[in-house]
Amino acid sequence: MTIEILQKEMISALKVGNKFRKETISTLIAQIKKAAIDKGCRDNIPESLVDEELLKAKKAQEDSINLCPNARRDLYDEYVAQMRIIKEFAPSLIEDEDKIRNIILDCGFEVSKQNQGMIMKTIKASYAGKVDMKKVSQVFKEMVS
């Protein structure tokens, strides 16, 4: 996903009068731009940074939904609606255990407890924003036990 696509989506939401969608996308763009400034790439925002920030927003929204009090149904509905919009843009993560097992095996290191750090670091660098690292850790632990 590129920042330009998000900006076009925000403009089209504004044109059709969908204020809620426009505000949600605008918040995502602001979050991405802030991260770009922090990383020193304000003028040329890479897709990987956009995807990374979209995944963070998705995770934060999931937490908001899960922690929302039962008495605040209106807030819950708003969070769910925002999540639907975020999911349109956020990349989907590889969570299939067989695919993750293959990624671990293709890493180039012997699968052992001693190599866990190197394997995790290599996978994170190669598959940033494409694979759920918690799931990778879980599958790795199953493989070495």
C-alpha cells in the first residue's frame, strides 16, 4: 500500500460525503506521516513503512475492540466500523503454520535453540509486515521441542 493510494481514498470519501471514512483514513495518514518523519523519510515514504503502520493501527484497533466495556455499545460499534476500514488497506499476514515452517526452514540456518535469534532476525528482516512474528515464534518452539 502506498501513501498516495490512501490519500486518494480519503479524497474520494470526502467527495461522496462519507465523513467517518474520511476521518478514519485521515488518522491513518497522519500516523504514517509521523512515523516517516521519525524515521527521516518524510518526502519519500516507502510502502514497507506504510504497511508497518497499517498493521500497528490494525493491532491497536483490535485491542480497542477487545477492551471496550460492554456498557459502551456505541463505542464498540464505532471501533468495529473503523476496523473494517483499516482492514481494507492493511496487508494480510502469513499465519498458516505450514508456510511459516517452510519460511523457517528456508532461512539458511539449522533449526535449533542456539540459532533462534538469528533465524527470527532474518525472518523479521525478510518478511517485515508479511508474517506474524508471534506465530513464527510459536511454530519455531514447536519445531525445536
